[in-house]
Amino acid sequence: MATNEYLLSSLIDMDRYIRQMAAASEAGEIADAVSSYLGDWSNERIRNLQKVDGGWGPFDEQQRVEPLRGLADVPGSPIRSSGNARR
């Protein structure tokens, strides 16, 4: 039964994240939606990502989501790469 409860909870959470992303229309809203989604990842899932992502995932050494305020905070973004990041 616990497995079914976990699956249902996961599906409800995923639905919430999808709705939040679909409603986002500005970079800050998209960054908030992504941060919310990633903030609920387990430490194990983050560690597994960090093994293969080459440091691109927005997590610090303690597996916490680094703040994303917009495109300039995303590794590899054109704004960040060109040095035009605004804070």
C-alpha cells in the first residue's frame, strides 16, 4: 500500500509542477517553478545527477538548490556566457 500512496503522491506533485510551469510567462516565474521542482528532489537523486552532469545542475555541495533568479543564473545561458549577467 505504501508504494501506491507514494506513486499517487508523486503524480499529484508532478501535476502541480507541470501546472506551475504552464502558468509561468516570465523568466522569474519559470525559475521559481524549476526551483520548486528541483527543491523536492531527494539527496540520492541529486547525488546521482551530480555524478554525470559535469556540474551543470543547480545544486551546491550540500545538495541544496542554488537560487535561480533568471536566465543569467543558468549555466551555459547566452546571457551568462557573454558576461552580460545583471544582478
